[in-house]
Amino acid sequence: MTQGDLGDISGLRARPWRSALYIPGSKERALEKAKTLACDAILFDLEDAVAPDEKPTARAVLAQSLQAGGYGARAKIVRVNGFDTPWGRDDVAAFAGLDVDGILLPKVNDAAMVEELAQAIPDVPLWAMMETPLGCLNALEIAAHPRMAGFVLGTNDLAKDLGARFRADRLPLMTGLQMCLMAARACSIVALDGVFNAFKDDEGLRAECEQGRDMGFDGKTLIHPAQLEIANAVFGPTQAEIDLARRQIDAFEAALARGEAVAVVDGKIVENLHVASAKLTLAKAEAISALRV
């Protein structure tokens, strides 16, 4: 097992990221309701979800809500406006010193934009919206920034910039999705899939969640609380996966005790790389159980 494998088990990816719900920073009622929702992360939005005239007010409302607390174990990530807008720097300054788990910068194109954010706010994990062709092409240098904690895929903006047509299989977006995912995995950071716009289409949401989970994303960004149950189910480990993980670990440890380097479970070889994945599965399952307490 490599050091990178061990880092994945004990680091950011060991906690649940199954569901990351966007909440407008200007809506006090929604901010309060979010404290009761079964989401793993909240993306407090000061960008797309807030009209230009409301942005200063939204910033103050959100800062007050975060100061009041009550969000429990949910990850609290604030999407600020870009530094090319009149509001970006004031947004970042407003959340310095508050209890947040990350600052999410929109439309990140390169590592220089990440460093600019890093200089503006110390000691806070940084997140990048990956939603431009240039950002996808520079995904590795963005992911490699020492304070980068995670990618959020902005599939609507990416599709717009590409001029892509909507397809249920997301084939036009696949290269960008995979480039960002590979960069995230190379640097052991979180990768969250983009939103599914038709929030009343449960079948379509489940299919897209299954696709994202199969690709390797840690979770799904969501636009409505009605989407939470499906995302949590798809991106959380099943009982069968948990049971298999335990059996793989037990079998591998028994093999090591016999002086053997591999084990066999259900007729399949189990090596150290499978054990690393099994431990990550159990760590996520334990973290999900802790959220219910």
C-alpha cells in the first residue's frame, strides 16, 4: 500500500461527500432549513443564486448565519463571486475567521487564480469550480496547489462554453469530467460531480448519479432538497459493499499472517490495492453512521 493510499483513507475523502446542496446565501429561511437536511455538505452560494443588487446583503446574511452556527457535521463551503467582479474580494474578506470548511472560487482557469485566493484568505481550505475549457485543460496544476481541497464540476457552464447539446449520457462533457477527476485523484482531493437540472426527474437523477459514482466522483452537487435521498443512496456504500470490504480486509490480514501477499475472496484475488479501497469504504460507512447520531 502506498502513502497515497493511506492518505486517502485518513484524509478528506474518508468523510462523506455524497450530497452537496446549493443554498442561496440571501435566503434566510433556506439557510435555517439547511440545518435540518440530510446533506453531507452545504454550498452556500453568493454567485449565481444571488442577483447583483442583493449580493452585499446576501454576504451579510450568510456571515451572520454562519456565526450563529447550528449546521452540525455538514461541511460548510462558501461559493464567493470571482475576483473579476465588484464583489469577490469583499466576499472573501467577510468569511475570514469564520467557521467555514472551504471557500469555493468560480470559473477557475489556472493555478494563478487559486494563489490569488490563497493570498486573500489564510488558513481556509480552497475549492475550485471547474467549469471552463481552460480550467479543465489546467486541472492538474489547479489540483496541485497546496491548499486545494476539492473540485466542484460546473457542468452547465462547461456545456455552454463548449456549445454542447444536452445528452443524457453526457458524452460531450466526458473528456472534461475525466480530466478533472484524474487531476483530483492524482492530488488526493475531493471531486464532486455537477448538478442535475431536472429536480423532479428522479429516474434521470439516479442514472446520472450512478454514472458519476461509477466514474469515481465522491458525490453529487444538488439544486433541491428533493434530490438528497437519491444522491445519498447512490454515493453511499451499500451493505453488500461494506460486508465485502470487511471480508477482504480479514482475508488479506490472514494471508499476510501466513506469509502470503495475496488473498482470495469470492473467487477473486485480493491485493493491497483492494484493501486500500476496502478501508476507504469502511471509513465512509463509519462517518455516515456518525452523521446520524
